[in-house]
Amino acid sequence: MRQILFITLIFLGCNSNNSENVQIEDKTILVDNNINSQSNSNSLFDIDKEIINNPKSPNVYLKRALYYQEKRNFISALEDINRALSITPDVSFLKYHKAAILYELAVFKQDVSMIDESKIYLDNCIKEDKEIIAARLLRSKIFLFEKNTDQAMKLVNDVLKIDKRIAEAYLIKGMIYHFLGNSNRASSSYQTAIEVDPNYFDAYIHMGMLSENLGNTNALDYYNSAIAINNLSIEAHRNKGLYYHFNENYSKARESFHIITKIDSNFEETYFNIGNTFLGEYNLDNNQYYLDSAFYYFKKAIYKNSNYVQAIHNLGICHEIEKDFSSARSCYKKAIKIDNDYRPSLDALNNLY
């Protein structure tokens, strides 16, 4: 069964309902709660025009940084948040946004050093602003990633002391309990997050994963609720597909994975997962069609990403099933060349000799 992913891309916005004017060196930055939604609805052309018209405003660079962050162009987002900070370097709100961008970039690149840099900005932000909620939530998630559950829980409880209606605080609290193996409290916290915000996508996803871990069939209900909130979510369709896969309902799994190919045709993991459904069916019924289909989709995943170790390994499995041991050996060696410690290929190669 899959384990919960503790580094998740949950965007954290400012939870304050009020705007705040901060005066620094005669420059005013309007810390506006609505700037996130504005950056998503405005086109890049419109934001660029605002920057041309007001090049000394940190707000316009923040708006474009959030636009780039939403588009997962984290390098450009960092450049713009740095421009905003160069104009008003002491604004905690901007430091938080830089930390959030660094965090997402760290997850995207799997680079822990960027999380360390994010922590520096978050710690400064929390020290400077005793009630900034978003920074505490993100810092709590990083503490959880570091398995420091005591500090993670302390920050979440600090947030709930400020405002008991913060759905994400209950979500992270549930993640902490889930990590600690307390399923009842995890479930209760996730449910509270949903009660606070019935359209909270991430809470349904985590309830689905928790239900799967407990062997409950209602996991599908939670994934379907998440899809109803955001039917273009790769994560929700992926989790639903994997649920079907692990329960050997391979045709239903493929339905979910094929939806993802329409959302993002370049998402190589989807083709890998489709290949696995055919490999699973071949294990149940030695039908050559299933094996040929597995070959096709593993090759498609590798075409999208030539260093996709798992797909290369599984292609080797397909060759081994066909008793083409030379090709299987070649695949396993290629996987090991990419990842010297990839244990499945190391074991498979040893078994061939």
C-alpha cells in the first residue's frame, strides 16, 4: 500500500482577511489577501503592463511571481520575488512568499538544500511577525518532513490559537497524526478540515490515502469528491487509478490514467502506470495482448523520459517474460547505469546470471 507523501505541493496563501499597509522608506506595499487570485486571473501580458506602468512597486513583481509559481515556472518566480524584496527588503509577507517558492522548487527538483534556504526565510518571517499564519503552516510541514513532529504540532496549534477556522492547520495536524500512526486522530483532523472548508481538495485526497491504508473501500468516495472539486487534478485521478490498480481492477485503473493523458500528455508516469496495469493483467491471464500493451506503454514512458529508471526496469521484466534474456539484461544494466543503487534491477540482473 502506498504511503502518504509528506512533501506535498499545497499552496499556502495568506489567511488574514484584512489588507495591511506597511511603510518602508517612503515606499508602500499593499499586503493584499486577494493578490493570489488576481495573479491567476490576470494574463501575463496584463501583469507585464502593470510593471511597465509602475516599475517601483513590489506588488506588481509579487503578482508576477505568483503567476509564475502557479505555472510551476519557479525560476522566474524567484527572480520576481527577489525584485520585490530588493524594493522592500524587510516585509515579512514577501519573505514568506520567497520561502514558499523555494519550497516548491525544492520539491520539484528534489533538492533538500533549497528547503534549508526556505527555512531561513520562514524562521525570520515567523520571528518578525507573531501572527503570520501561512509561514507557520509551511514551517510546520517542513518540520514534519524532517520528522520533528513536536515542533510541527506546536506551530499548528499556534495557528489554531490565532484562528480556529484555518482548514489547512487541521490538515497538517492530520498528517502529523498519520505519520505517528494514530489513524483515528488523523481521520478526525482531516474531517475537521473538511467541515471548516467543504471544498478543501487536499483534505479529501489525504482522507482517501488514509482510508486506503486502513483498507476501507470509501477511499474512492474521497477521491471522487476531490475530482468533483477539481476535475483537472492529476493527483486525484492518479490516486484513484492506483487504488483500482492495487485492487486488481485494471480496466478501471486505466480509465483514470487515460484521463490524465488528456490533462497532460507529457506526464510520463501515467504511461508507466498504464503499462503496469497491463503487466498486472498478464500475471492473471497470460494473454499476449496484455504483454504487448505493457511493452508499448513502458516504451512510451521512456520516450517521454529517457532516464525513467522504473520504466526501463519494467521493460526488462517484459523481455524476461518473453525469455529474451539478452534484452532484459540490457535494460537492467541501463537502469543501474542511471541509478547505481536501484535494487530491483540489481537483484534482477543477479538472478539472470
